[in-house]
Amino acid sequence: MTITRFLLKNAAIINEGEAFNADLYINKGLIEKIFRGGHKDQINEADTRVLDLAGMLLLPGVIDDQVHFREPGLTHKADLSTESRAAVAGGITSFMEMPNTLPQTTTQEQLEEKFRMASEKSLANYSFYIGATNNNSDELRATDKKNVCGIKVFMGSSTGNMLVDDPAALAEIFRDAKLPVAVHCEDEKTIAANMQLACDKFGEDIPPYMHAIIRNHQACETSTRHALGLAEKFNTRLHLLHLSTSNEVRLLRNDIPLSEKQITAEVCIHHLWFSIDDYAKKGTLIKWNPAVKYEDDRIALIEGIRDGYLDVIATDHAPHTLSEKQNPYKTCPSGGPMVQHALPAMLTLAAQNGISPERTVELMCHNPAICFNVQNRGFIREGYAADLVVVNPAKKTLVTNENILYKCGWSPLEGITLDYTIEHTFVNGNLVYDKGDIIEGLRGEALVFSR
């Protein structure tokens, strides 16, 4: 029988800019009570599982606003079951999945099929983007803004070509959108010209570090400026995905509250962790679109987190098989897995760079809920869904091939020791991850959006 009541004692809660010690009671999927002074005799422990956290960190579950779980059609790389298991092992309790699957998620029928599959397979909560094309404006207008996280627009082609390059179609998408427009920004003309120069110099043997030069600052900034211009013209709710350059950070604002921003921006773990120097060791394993770039960019992105220009930290979890990633540069697909280690990696990186755990929680848990108007999640509040993660700050995690849960079986962080370990993850009040064990048979819920 599934236990529905939990008492989490002696937790070091990090929530809404505050760190405090308290007990927390979960009942029937919800955070029923937060006891700052200890629960004393207010809870009958006889019918409740008690976990003494002994000062471990208790955070809201992470909401990852950008993943590629590859189902349907690409399930040799990943699927909703395997990747949601890895996600909850990493403290991610909700995800928003991208449309570049096979078939691409560009119709209401394809959206409904994804929701159906997730309801049967996913341990984490879920939503799905509908993908924009040059000619599916009717499908975008028919999308339910309360059930679907957003519209995904590829303003630069990536894995699974869904490039929207018709100016009239782009204008129509931005003008008519009733839900957030999330954009991948890279300028195709710039990339094509840089690729030709690389081919002229290296032939078929292009070294991996050239990815940062082929998909360079100009490619990113040109396309991002284009998206910003369209959003400002049509007053579109715009979310900029996976920014990778110092140039783009300088285009953003930090002088208004997040709740008032029409334009928000995301950064991903890999752009914060790696730089062009890492291609020498990691090669195509760190080939992403947009590219991992220079150390100055990495530092600027970290400063953008600290100074309030960047709003969300996500993973862009995009697995490929190891054999695919070992292909030569031109035929190697872009993307890599990240959900299982994103939170420990970010907490480690934050501590190294003077970013507080409170700020990390803000960008990984609170802000995705605010940006997408996620209902009843993203915060530790009485009456909210009990999506929670327990983190041990005194136990390190060595990323090895033996403890990786991704279907693809590898990680760009292999061999790296992280300073934190995920101990427990709760989704809708259910304990789905318990000190290394996945609790099978449980399922997440579809996210609901207050729009």
C-alpha cells in the first residue's frame, strides 16, 4: 500500500529567499503543515512514515522547463519512463518536454498522444510544448493555454529540423500567441557561412572546438535581437532558451520583478559548467546547440544569475547514444543528458561562485513556476503539491557509468565529483526516490497553468 502521510523532521528548508529549520507534514499529496517550532504532539506518528532529515536541505522540487525525452520515435536514445526516473533521482519533479520528436509535436492530436503516454509512464509531473512551423498557425491558436506549457519556436535549426524561417509566419506566431513563446535563437546564415569557412580549412576533419566558432556570438545575438524585436512589437510573452553568450546577457533587464517581465531568459547547466577549453578532453560529448563557448561567456552567465539578468536554470536534457556522439564532428548530433545531476551540479557550481542556495532554488524551482504560471507548485507552501527534494550537503556524488540512469548510459559529467547528493524525492506527496532506489508504479500528473 502506498504511504500518503509523511513527517519530515529537522529539515533545513530553503524557500522563497529564506533558510530555516522546521518539520513538514505531507498528507494526501499536499504540504499540509510546516512546523517552524517542531510538530510536538500535533501529528499522530502511528500512521505516518517519519523521516528525520537531521539538518539536510529540503527544497521545492525542481521544475525543468526544457527537456528532450525523445518519445515518440527516438526511443533508442531515451523515453518518458527512463528519463523521468533519472529526473526524479536528480530532484526534478516536473518537466516541460520539447516537440522535436518523431513525429514532431505540431498538432493537437500529437500533443494529446504525448500526454497520454506520459500519464502511463512518467514518474515526474509533465507538460509538453507544441512546436511551431511555417504553416501550423491554426494548430497553435487551438492550443489550450491551461494545459500546455508553451509554443516552441526554432529560430535556428537544431536536432530534428523544425526551423521557422518564414518572416510572415514568425510575425503571425508572435502576434497571435496566447501562451509563452519559447525560442531557440541562432542565425542560420551566420552558421552556414562559418561552417563553410571551417570546411575550407579542415575539410571533413573539423575539430570539436570549432563548434564554438561556427555557432558563434554573432549567430546567437543576431537571432536573439530578432526575437526581442518581434516580442516588443507584438507584446508577446517571450522566453529565451539556453542563452550562451555574454552579448545576450547584456540585452536583458534586471530592474523589474520577474512577475512583471514580458521577456525572460534561461541558462543551462552545461553553459555554466563547460567552456571552449573543455572540448580538448570532452570532444563532441559537449557538443550542444547553442555551443559551449568561451570562459568569458561562462563567467558572464554566472554573473547574470547573481545579478538578476537571468531568470531560470534548466538542463536542455537531450540524450543521444554514445555511438552517435562518437561520430565525427559534422555527423555528430548536438545535445547531451543532464537531468540526473543538474541540481547537485548547480549547487556545487553556485557554492564555488558565491551564489547562495536560496538564489539557486529561486532559479530552478520558484522562477519556472512564475514564468509559466504553474499552478500550486514550485514553492514550499501549505496547501501546495508536495513536490520536494531532500539534499545531503555533507555527502558527495561521483558521477560514474555505474550510477547513471539515462537510457543512453553516459554523462558529460562522468568522472566529476559533485558536493551534494540527492537523498529523497517526493512527487505529489509520493516518495518516488529513496536513497538510490526508484519506487516503481507511481505516476506524475499533468501540470496545470493559471492563465
